[in-house]
Amino acid sequence: MKRDNGQLIVEMMVAVSLLVIGLLGVFAVLSQSLGLNRVAANQFVAANLAAEGIEVTKNIVDANFINDAQWNLYIEDGQYEVQFDDTSLIGNEASDNPSQQKFLSLNNGRYSYDSGGEETRFKRIITIKNSEDLTEIKVISRVYWRDRGGVDFDIVLEDRFRNWRE
């Protein structure tokens, strides 16, 4: 009978150890899940920013049509930093050096290059390539950012606009 005195304590220590190991595993998975949730949210924002870059260019083409101007006026070959309210690409040239390109700022729920907002981790570059016969515009919208752990991400969307109105 005297040999059974410590058995309850040993059983309890084993049970508590298994419980702690199980909880640590749950917390590790939860932490990983929260981190990946942030990555997914950034990918969602970047995809929409890339789509917005394409839309800005489309709006310029549409405004040219409405104003009876040349369909590709203000849309020249090059790389540009654009924001939601731009009516021209002229004057928005982007630096060839990625470290000198501007970060988008978030101000009142809108991403722009205006000062006064909170600087985000996102950069957007719009690349324009006109066809040789000037009947098509190739627009590439690239948004890139550095995320958790210093990993670089980017999203690239491409669209082509044709002078179909003539």
C-alpha cells in the first residue's frame, strides 16, 4: 500500500503536461492563422489597387471620347504612379528605381499619393505601352508590398484598350 502514495501525483503531472502541450499547439495554430489572415487581407487590398490602376487609365480613354479628343490623348508609353482621381498620366512618371517610388497613403478610406494620410506598405506602378499603329494600349498595373517576415509580394493585372470607336 505504501507504494501507491505518489502515483496520483505522477498521473496528475502527466495529465497537466498533455493538456499544456495541447493548448500550446492550439495557440500556435491560432497565431499562424491570424498572420495568414493579414497576408490575405493585404492581397485583397493589392488586387483592388491594381484594378483601380487599370480603371484610371480606362477613365482617361473614356474622357477623351466624351470630349471628342484623340482617343489616347495623355496616355503615353512609360511608367506612372496614378491615384483614383487622375485625369491624365502626364506628370505622374514613376522612378525606374523601386526604392524611390512612392508609397500610397490611406486618407479617409482612399488610397492616394497626397500628403496627410497614413503611409501604407503598397506601391503601384502603371506601365503603358502603345502599339506601333496607335490602335491599342497595353496597360499593366502592378502593386507590390513587403509583408510579414520581410517577404515581397506583388500582384500584376493587364488589360488592353482598342480604338474601337472609329
